[in-house]
Amino acid sequence: MPSVLIKTYGCQMNERDSEQVASMFLAGGYTLTTDEAEADVILINTCAVREKAELKALGKMGLLCARPDAKPWVVYGFMGCMVQSRAQSLFRDINRLDVVTGTRQYHNVYAICNRLLKSRLGMGLTEPLKRGAHICEVGEVEGFQNEIRDHLPPSGGCTAFVSIMQGCEMRCSYCIVPSTRGAECSRPAADIIKEVRELVDHGGVKEVTLLGQIVNRYGREEPVVNGRGAFVRLLESLHDIDGLERLRFTSPHPIGFREDLVNAYTYLPKLCSHIHFPMQSGSDRILQLMRRPYKNEKYLRLCDAMREARPDLAITTDIIVGFPGETDEDYQQTKAAVERVQFDNAFVFQYSPRRDTVAAAMPDQICLRVKEERNHDLLETVNRIATARNMALVGTEQSILVEGPSKSNPDRQQGRSSQNKPVIIQKGKAEVGKIVPVRITECTGFTLYGEVGN
Ligand code: 5AD
Ligand code: SF4
């Protein structure tokens, strides 16, 4: 039986896309492996958001293709965002590469690779190939957003990601995503509901996370019905599914974030008390340069409104430091906004110039030293606030969805709270897939420890 290894860089959308590819290989009789020496097909799903992610994927593939002891027939492929914007240069950089497929082609990867592998095996290939097959598929495919719908068989897990839309049309000046993922297109609600029902009824899934580049713009061409837009109506329909216990989504954007979504936190108890809500900057001047068409005040008001609707809401965010032209005053405004919102956590990114983006050509690029200083300084603030917020949970009772053995200590179990915080509990007290009350007894920065109650 041939085997495939899929390595994924980047966001949860990429993880989900890789799962679609993996499930098609599995259906075609392949096994999934993590062993590089064993794999007959090796695929890397790439991310282009920052240069570092690209370099990692290129470095990894370079090493894999150069293995002297590799089986000569191995098919090597790159998938996803990096491919979309630089397909041909990849073959130039790594001559042994066979296949590159873009962000609308995930459903075709299996057929392309399988055909190539079978033809190589059929040729009785014993000598390593001098060069790769150089097959490139990066075109548009009508309805491709509907093709990310298959899941791997449950492996004890009780959570699943469900892609509800693809693409982004916001064109933030720093971001490569609009050019790698293309125009926004949403899946029909009926298909999504069917997929989730299937996961709950036959996959043992208790928690679903809806994925989209800007999830709250889901179905925005549809009419508003009784004050509710398509996204909130989708949340309501999924909420009605018996057996589904938790609902999450990621990521929303202040544009198109209306009152109906704020209100949803008051009457949809399965909607978890956590939102990952990218802020990017606390300076209006920088937001404008970033081409994010709103003021920081709007972002802050939305956070306040959501917390009013759901007092225990945990808010996490993305922040870019060192955007071109960012002065110390702009940076201090970002820091002040972090203090003001009291985030439960934040990913802080140093601005990374990306090809074909407006910001890459802006004057006043910030030097690495300043980016690093701001990154370091902001993380200190973020970590202090996050730790304090976690400490405040000691002594409270949280509902924990038990997910399996703890990653750091197999003698314990791990689950997550509605606020999406990992909590370590004793073993043998609660079954995987169950939501149990847990009293939080201890906190070491980002990790919470607790005891299962009754
Ligand atoms: N440089 C640094 N960070 C970026 N992000 C997107 N583009 C860039 C870039 N060019 C960050 C944003 C986004 C997250 C996924 O990555 O904060 O929310
Ligand atoms: Fe990139 Fe902005 Fe779209 Fe997010 S909203 S994917 S940051 S362009």
C-alpha cells in the first residue's frame, strides 16, 4: 500500500485543506505516514503570509528532495498559498520538485500525484530522477469552495474544523492573502449544515470551528432576514443540531461585524466564550496606511459590546509591529489598546514585506532592530495581562471538553474551556469527548490545572 506524508505550515484553513487532501488519499487506498523514509508521496502545504513561513517550507522541501537514500519514485509536491503566487520559480529553485498546486486545486492533488506515482512504479524506475515532473495546476475552478468537505475518520478526537467560505477581498496593504486565496466565495448553508450533522452523528464530534478568512462576511450577498445576516442565521441553524455542544468561528473582521453577531452571544449558549479578533494596530494613522477602513474606536466598541453580551468572553488577537512608517507614538497607541482591551492572548508579528503588496513599496520601512524591540516589548505586556487573566480563573469552575492525553504529560488528560484555554486534569476522571465541570486549582502562565468535579 503506498503512503503519503503531508506537512502543513500556516493557519487552520491550511490544516483543513490538508485534511481534505489526506482524506482523498485515504479513500484511494493510501496510508498516512509521518515517516519521511517510508512515504511514496510527500506534500507540503505552504503559507505565504510572512517570509519566514515561505523560507521554512522551501528549506524543508530542499532537504527532502536532496536525500541520497530516498526511494527514487517519490513524488514531491507543494500545495497552497506560496504556490499561487510563485509557481514557476519553485521549479527553478528546487529542480526535483514534481507537482505544484494552488489554493483552488486541493481536490485535484490526489489524482495528479497518484497518476504520477503509478506511472513511475509502472516504469520500474530504479535510478533517481534527474529532474522533477514539473506539473503545475494553479487555475481557478468554479465552485472550488464546495470541495473542502471531507474529513478524516475520527481518531478519538471530538473537535472538527469546517470551511464555510474561501478568499478575501479586503486588500489590507500588507497582506498577500487576497492574491493567494482570491475572491470571497461562500458555500451553501445546506451543505455546511449537512457536513456538521454528519460529523456529529457519525464522527463523534462535539465541537465545530467554522473557518473563513473573514467569517462574518459569509453569504454577504444574501438578504438580511429579521435583522439577522447570513452568518448569524448559519450559526443559529448549526446551534439547533442535536449532539453538537460547542460552536466556534475564526476569524472575524470589524467590517461587516454587526449587532446581530454581538447579540448572538446572548441567546446562543453553544457559541463559545472566545473570539479571535485581529486588531493589527491601535493607531488610526497606521490602520489607514494598512487600508483597514475603520478607526480603532470601532474595534474597541465591538470588544466592549461583546463583553457586555457575554461577560466571560475571552478575546485574542493578531497585531503587526513595525509596519512601514510606524512611529514610536503609533506603537504606544497599540500598546495602550492592548492594555485597554485586556486580551487573553495575542500573536505579535513583525511586519514582513510581501511581494505585490502596497505596503512593501511604502517609504519608511522599519529596521529589524526596532521591529524586534517592539515585538519583545509588546509580548511582555501581552504575557503579563494573559497571565493575570488566567490567574483570575483559579478557584472558578469551568466546563471542559476532554480532548485526550496531555501533550506534556501522558499521565494527565487535557481539555479546553469554552474560553479556549487548555486545562490539564487528572486521568481516568472523565471520558474523551465529554464536557465536565472542572475546578481550576493552579495556573502557570498559559497553562491551567484543574480537578474534575461532579
Ligand atoms: N507581515 C506580518 N504579519 C502579517 N500578517 C498578515 N500579513 C502580514 C505581513 N505581511 C498577520 C496579520 C494576520 C495574521 C494571520 O498574519 O496579523 O491577522
Ligand atoms: Fe489579509 Fe486583511 Fe484579508 Fe485578513 S482581512 S486575509 S489581513 S487582506
